[in-house]
Amino acid sequence: VSKWTEVPVVHVHEVVTFYSMYRQKPVGKRHIRFCTTTSCMLMGSEKILDYLKKKLGIGNGEVTPDGEFSLEEAECLCACESAPMMQIDGKYAGPLTEEKVDQILRENG
């Protein structure tokens, strides 16, 4: 990218690491962004996130062994009215419960 744009490597790296929509490594076929900010935390997101991690068998920034799902903890996804919430492939899902997480994974797996 640096050569193609004729921009120093350090500037490309700064942009890639600043914006969360740029990826430095591959993500799963289905990419989950889980909101971890205050509104979601107050509504129980920590418990739901722990459940999701256990269910997928991965942590933040990881991809399932089959390449189906990846998980990213994200700052505010601007859907506080649906807290706790996540995005899967850009689609909003919430308010989340363990049952709703199971349903979403079934529908998208």
C-alpha cells in the first residue's frame, strides 16, 4: 500500500492502527463486533460476552478454527437503545441474552 500510494510506511501503519474498520489480519466468514462500552456494560454485556467467547471457543481478535466466526470487542457501536448489543457482518443485534446469542449463531453458522 505504501508503494502504491507513495506514502511512507509509518503513515500507512498509523491509519491502519487508528481506524477499527481496517484489518491487519484475516477475519472469519462471519465477523462479530461486540460493544463493550458503558451503556452495554450496565445492561450486562460482560456476562453475554463471556458466554459468546465460551460458545465460540475464542477470545477477542481471534478466529474460530473452522474460519467461520471472528470476534472483536468494539467501542460504542451507536445502538445504546439495544444494549447489550453486537454487530454480525454489520447487522445490529440486541438486546442480547444467551438465548438470542444461540439463535444468532445458529442462523449465521
